[in-house]
Amino acid sequence: MSTTEAVALFLVGLVFFFLGLDGVKASLRGLASRSMRRRAQAAVASPLRAAILGITFGALSQSATAVAFLLSSLVSARLLPLSRALVVVSWANPGTAILAFLAAINLNLATLWIIGLTGLSLRHRKLKPIHTLLGALLGIGFLLFGLTQLKRAATPIQEAEWFATVSIALNASLILGFIAGALLRVVIQSSSAIVVILIALCGKGLLGVEQAMMVIHGTGVGIGLSVILLGQGLRGEALRISYWQAILNACSACVLAVWLLFAATDMMPSLPKLLSIASVSVETNLAIGFTLQMLLCPLFGRMMQSRTDAILTKLAPEAAEDELARPRFLDEGAQSESEIAIDLVLREQARVVGALPTLLDRARLDTAGRGTLAATDVKVALESLNNEIAGFLADLTAQEVDHAGGVQVAATIARQQALIELVEAVDGIATTVARLPDESTARMIGGGLVEATDVLLGTLQEWLERRDPADQEFLAAMTADRGAQMESVRRGSATLDYGSASDQANLLYATSLFERTVYLARRVSDVPATTESSLA
Amino acid sequence: MQSTRPVGLSLCTSTSGPPCVVALSGTLDAHSQVEAERFFQSLVATGATRVVLDCSQLDFISSAGIRAFILLIKLVRPIGGAVSICAAKPHVRQMLEFTGLQTLLALSDSVEQGCAALAQERSPN
């Protein structure tokens, strides 16, 4: 393989990795129902179960990086609590080591099967009910395929003459070996593959066992670097998993490296020396060293357990969108009294309405009114929160309630449906108006619709939170039917100079969306609207 | 678009009333919302209940500005007062109309019309 081919393959690997990661994230969000969460949480209910799951994940994926990112997606989709996910991650490390030496699965072939079967199944209409699950599997397939290509792209390095020369040079310094291990792990993306290369180099007599062991220890820091580099787009809890993986691997690697350095001064015997007393082969010697390093990860995880939260929160503060996506009032016990449950749902719905103005930021005329959150992140968080509320209400309907309670639940479900549609409508207005050219008449009118939507949403939120009669009066006026008003704007846009045909079309669409937003806000508020004629 | 707008808001009471006429000029946006709200609060604290807002020199209003107007209405209505918004430039008026609050904000074409409209309102309790 030429260098050009290797670089291209490396880029392809990265693309598939990120495509897979995005696919897994999106699909898991679709799967994130309350019942699915209960099942997922049951799988990690005890530390032992979490450890077993971690070892299995590590063994099957053969990649600590892949496990870290899969768990990031599970935590982002709120399918797993962060505390348990951290235990799973720490135990995934020994999982990767076990399979690397005991039963090497042909991951490449398995990945191809996953991609092929799930990809074709997704085209099958009869399998539509499980499309989200298939999407998640396809994402995992892409992610693993990407990692495989990254490893393949590193093949020419192993075969290059300079690599042997560098390997010989590593004999001169243990520290150099440690650094080389870290860098190699970033490039090759597989610690077990590095161990195989090292065994070959030791077999040829190019590298000493202790130097090879130091390279293995260096891979621990490399795992951390890889996870942090590939996790650049992550925030909040998802990023904490990456940092956790990096910290555990770096700690275990550094402890073993320090031991080896002390041993070099004859203060104590090194691990390879201890193992050589038992007459183990070079292969086994390095394999044990690597496995020990991986086993230290959950040990360090356990030792740092009490300070995990503090450390990770400092490194990766909670992202505002994570906080928004997490229900503040709905928990399992909240469903016992339907009246209280409905009140809690109302509070949660007010949170959704309160966050909606952020979606308008990109299209505001008033740049000073813009927040710092990205609209796309907020929309994803709101979808997640809306799923939570809908799931909570679905569970509530399963409970036995009296007639009045049933009517209340039905009305709340209808309001929730309107709220879900309101998120789409508000996002639609902002997206459409943001397309209009600055300084144009169409933009000014579209911006006016955006600012008016902002006022409406602010009043709706206050009404949902406080039920102040004054807000009710304002809301009744604001949510009156706007058919005639918007029709007048549409007629005006057809006769005046409102820019290109595309700008006019966007403005027309924005007026329709505005009408819909007003209608949906009325449904969410439950306030009887004043008639449009009374506003004229 | 923002760059073409004059920055800042100027508020002054041109007639102490009743009705009290307040002239607004410049930009009423998220930056100047707090300033406007404080002004309205102090105005109502001094006893003003019927307020005519002369917007003839107001170049831009955003949702934040409209919220300041809503606050003023919420302050005066419980004490029998009312607010009239007068002489707004076409784009400012259109923005106010988009909110659907034209009846509550009592839009008028001139300060005189606004004062006349408020004079017809019943006296404060």
C-alpha cells in the first residue's frame, strides 16, 4: 500500500467512524423510551452486572475507543446513567485484552456482516418497526468499520524500513519507548495490534522485552489521546466518559511505566523479569503485561470512585443542552397521584416552552437578544425532553384513574402533542426566515414574525408557570386566529419588491408557519382565543 | 441590519399628564429593555396611570421592547390605567401588530389621538 493510499484509507476510516458515531447517537435517541431505559438500567443494575457488560462490550468490539463512544451515545440518549456507564467503560478495558489473546474474532468480517445485513434490512418495508434498532446497529457497523480502516491505514508503517530502525533506537531509552507507544496507539488505534507487532519485533531481536513492555504502557496514554481527539465534538456527560477512559488508561499506564523505570535502576525486579523466572515466552510476557495494564483500569476506577463526579464535572462541566434534556420534575414515583403527575408534566412543558426562543436566535432582528446555545443542540435536547414527557404520560394512561382524572390525562396528552408540533413549527420559522437576505424587506417582515413569536412564547411560558389572569388576557389576544393578517402580508409580498422568487416563497412559508405557531400555542395554553375581528 | 440602527434608547416625559406622554427615541431592544422597564416602573410609582407612548422617533423595537410595553400595561391596568402607543413608524407598528396585541396596546396614529382615546377610558379608582 502506497503512502497516498494509506492516507486516503485513514481519512475514509475517520469518515466512517464519525458517520457511525452520529448514526448510533441519532438511532439511540429514537430508541430512548422509558421502557427501554428500564431494560438498559436493569442490565447495569449492580456493579457486577456493569462489569460483566463492560468486559463483554470490550471483548466484542476489541476497542476501548469504540466502547467509550458507544457508551457516550447511550448516556447522551439517557438510556444509561453516567455513574454506571463509567463502571462499564472501566471494565471494557480488560475485555479488550482478554480477547486479543484468547480468541481473536475476525472483527473485520463481523463488521462487514453487520453493515451488509442491517443496511439491506433497512430497505425492507416489513422491518420498519425496528428501523431505529437497525439504524443503531448500522451505526455500530460503520463505527467499527472506520476503526478497522484506521488500523489498516497503519499497515505500511509496520512494513517500512524506518520503522525497524526506529524500533532499534527505542532500545536506547525506556521513556522514548513510552512516547512511541502513545503515538503508535493514536495512529494504529488498536493496542492488541501493537502488541502483535511488538511480539514480532522482539522475535526478530530488534527490541528488548522491557522496551516492548514500555511501548505497551505508552499505549495507555495513547488510548486517552485517541479518545480525546476523536471526541472533540462531545460535550457534557458524553465527554466525561471520554475523559474517564483517558484518565483510567493514563493512570494504569503511568504506574506500570514507573515500575519499569525503577526496575531499570535495579531497585526492584521488573514485570518481564518476574515473568521470565516462570519461563514464560516473550508472547505471554507481553500479553500478561498488557492484560495487567487493562486490569488496573477498573481498579483505578474503583479507587477514584468517591471523587469521580468532582473530577469529571471540573473537566467537562454539564452542557446546558444536557441539563435541558433531563426532566427536572418527572421521576418514577411522580406517577402515583395523577393530579400531581399532571401538574409536574405542566411544569416540564413550561420548560420546553421556555427553551423555544433559543431556536429563534439565528433569525432574530435583535442580535442583542441572542443566547449562547446552538439551536441544533437545543432542538435535540427538546426532542429528548418531549420524548420523556410523552413516555411519562403513556405510563400514566396505563394506571387506573377515575373519569375526571382520565379526562385530565387525555387533555395533557393532547397538549403534549401540540407542544411537540410547536417545537417543529418554531424551528421551521427560524430556519425559513434565516434564509432571507439581510437588509431585504422580506427579511424585515420575517424578522418581525420571529420577534412576535418570541413575545408569544415568553407569555405562554409565564402563563404555564404562573397561571396569572393578566397573562391569560394577553395570551388570548396573541393566539387569536391570524389567517386574515397573514393573508394580507402574503398579498403584499406578491405586489411589492420582496426580493427573488425564492425569498418570496420563503416569506410565504414563514407566514404559514407563524399562523401554525399561533394555533399550536393556543392549543398548548388551553386559553380561549379572542376572535380576530375583535383585534381589527 | 443591526448596524444600520442607531444604538441606545432615549426616554423622556414630555407631558406629566394626565395622560402622561412619554417620548421614546432610538432602539428598544434587549440592551435597552431593562432601562425602559425601570423607567416605566418609576413612572407608575410617581402616580401615572394613563400613559401615551410617543413612538414617532422609535426606530426599532424587538420582542424585548414589546415585553417592556407589556410590563407597563400590567402595571397600570390593575390600578385602572391604560396605555396607548402612538405615531409608530410603519415597521414598528407592523411588529406590534404581529404580536396580536393591538387592542391591548391601543395603537393610535398620533399623540393627540392617543390622548383622546385614553381620555375616553374610565377614571382610575
